[in-house]
Amino acid sequence: MLLFRSEETVKKWCIAHAIPLRPLIDLNQLWYLAMTWYGNRLTADSRRPGPDEMAGIFAQIGLAGPFWDPKADQW
Amino acid sequence: MDLDTAVKLKIYETIALTTHAPTAKDVAAALQLPLADVEAAFESLHNRRLLVPEPGDPSRIRMAPPFSGTETPFRARVQGKLYFANCAWDAFGIPAALHQDAFIEAADGFSDEPIRLEIKDGQPVSQPCVIHFAVPAAKWWEDIIFT
């Protein structure tokens, strides 16, 4: 997951690396993911979310479809 | 508290305090445990996707997400300390894990133009920037270092 100043530089990176353009998210969505994933990481009860939990977290910020489905085999 | 949890907490406590990932030997000494037990806990934490060992050396930590055990282009400055993150997500994950505001230093993935972000009062400060996910969620752990 890389940061880019704009969608234009993402497209140039994709061409340079022969990788298709994939979904983009903004800083508020990234912060939500960071808080849900890592907000309790330094505690005894912390764990990585399971696949269904992950899909639910993504859906909360509008990220849906096979690309965001940890159980998908096509995207 | 079970062994895996004790080892996990010692790893994160050490990184939060020193900014450096401990080795299995460091953790064994700190917890006064046999090295073999700590190495087994490292493997268990890896299987639970909470730790990534250094390739070729399972006693060293490459990732204790969101923290990186090695220097990377993703840096988080928190209360005067410099931490390294594994990716854009983890760069925000460090202030999230530490519950602190932070400055994030990174660069545009294509142009290498420096990008400086800020978490202030528990929220990201808005500025032009996007994050690109090149790998689908189902594939993230097939090569987590690339992801």
C-alpha cells in the first residue's frame, strides 16, 4: 500500500510497474482502518480481525466487492 | 497470561519504548524464559498474523504490525521518537496503536516527492493524497512484505 500525491501519479506508477489500477482510498478511510486494526494492538486481547470482521470493517467505509473480500478467489 | 500473550506484549512494549524490535533472545532475557519457548511463541504469533519474522532468521522481527523491524520509507514521529512502519496503512497504525498524535513522513510512490501527513487531536489533517491498494485483500498475506 503506497501513498501518492494524486490519482495521476498512481496511474503513472501502475504503468511503470505493469500493475492494473486498483482501488484508491483517502486519508479519512485510512485512519479508520488504522484505528480499527491497531487501536488495541498493544493490549493483551489484541488480535488480527478474522475474514468476516475484515469485510465488515471495509463495508463501514464503503469498500465492498471481491477486491475487499478476504475469502474471494476472483477480483 | 499465556506465553504467546506475554511475548506479544513484551515485543510491543519494547518497540513502543525504544522504537526497535527486540530479538527472541532479548524477549527471553526480559521475561526470564527459555529461548526455545520464546522462539515457539514467535512462530505461533506469526501463524496468527501478528508478527512476521525476518526471512531466513526466525529469531528476528521484520514486522510487528504496524511497526517495522527495519528502516522503511514510512516514518512516524511520535512525541520525539521515530518509528518505522511497513506501509501507508501501518504509518497511520502507529499513532493509532500508541493513541498519540504524530507526523508521518513518506513519499509519493511514483515521483518520490516527500509527503508529510499529520494526525492532530486524533484525526488526520486533510491534504491532497490517496492510497493505492495494489493487492486484493485475499492475497495480502501471500507476500506480506510486498503488500
